[in-house]
Amino acid sequence: MSGRTAVVTGASSGIGAATARRLAEAGYRVVLTARRAERIEALAKELTDAGLAAGAHPLDVTDRAAVDAFAASLGGVDVLVNNAGGALGTDTVAEGDPADWRTMYEVNVLGVLHMTQALLPALRDARDGGTVVVVSSTAGFAVYEGGGGYAAAKYGAHALTETLRLELCGEPVRVVEIAPGMVRTDEFALTRFRGDADRAAAVYAGVPEPLNAEDVADTIGWAVTRPPHVNVDLLVVRPRAQASNRKVHREN
């Protein structure tokens, strides 16, 4: 993959950071983007100190002007991993805060739209064809109580991805969707529960070996590094203990 560039959004922690490491180890020059500059700069230094190619670019994917400026400064790109996203709250539809729903939609859907539109010209010109990866969620296929806003946003991301694949059929760009189930990271549940560590920990209580960020990153890395003619349309990845969004084995 020498000389090829991968852009990873939401690379300051969790799946995004793990994916940046995985793709850098696969030989890509990785461009890390996220709002928290100090996090991605530290990760870029970690990778370059290890002899890998990486750079950091602070970026809010909901800011279209900033995304366009980033795209203009980038030059060539071979892979875009749309990972930036997240959930806020567990309120019912009747009581949900529209501001939370708007935030989730802007990051999980419009952020993917901004990045994909801005980088698509470069991806079309990639040497062996470009790859767009969207990290969605199993919440985009099956709803659950208290998850209406997040599920709606991830349904939106899924619909965007499926439509993009249809529209790019015949062009040299692959469109890949990775939909994780239960993944235990340092921040996802904590952010969703607004810093309540006890509620965040309860999500994973008794679950033997939920997925971690590295598991999902390995899946993304595998999909991206298939031969150019191979497109992984949709890959759902869950821990063995999770049969569906509503059926999870928990040990006492």
C-alpha cells in the first residue's frame, strides 16, 4: 500500500484511532481527523515514531467549509473511512431532546455526506480505485427502546451508503459498510450517558468479551485491503454473546 493515503474521521479515540493504527500498519499514509487536536496529534506522533506514515488534521465533519478546505489541501486519497459519529441519550421518542437528535443526525449522516462529497473526486482518481467506508451500526437495522434518535441517524447512514453504491456502480470506487454491534470502547457509552460511568458500565455488565475497537478496526482493515475488484457491501460484526440488538447473553 506504499504511497496510498487513507483518511480516517473520528480518529481521536475508539474505533477511529484503532483503524488509523491498523491501516498505518498495512502500509497506508494515514491522515487522522477529529475535533480534538491534541488527541490526533499524539496518535500521529505515536505512529511516526514507530516508523509509520501519519499526519493529523483537526476537523469537524459537520463544518462543510472546513471539510472543503481540508479536501483542497489533501491532494490524492485512496480510502475514506467515515467513522465519526456517536449517540446521545436514551430518552424515549416522546421525551427526546430535538437538539440531541439534530446533533446525532449532523454527525452520523451529514458528516458522512460532507466528507464523501468533498473527497469523491480524488477517490475517483485513485490509482487502483478509491474506497469509501461507512462505519454504521446494527442500530441502523433494528430499533430498541430509548434508541430512536441514534437508530434514526444510523438508518440514515445506511440509506446513504446503499444509495451511493448504486449511484457509483460502474465507477472505480468501492462503497463498504461496516455495522458493529456491541463494542466496548472508552467513550461511546460514557458519552451517551453524559458522563455517568455506572450507567455506561452497566451496558456491558456480565457480557463475556464484547467487541473492542481493535476487533472492528481489524474488520475494516480486512475489507479495505481486499483486491480492488472485491467489494464488501455490508459486514455486520457482533460479539459471540450478542445474537441481536435485543438478545445478549450475560453471565451472573
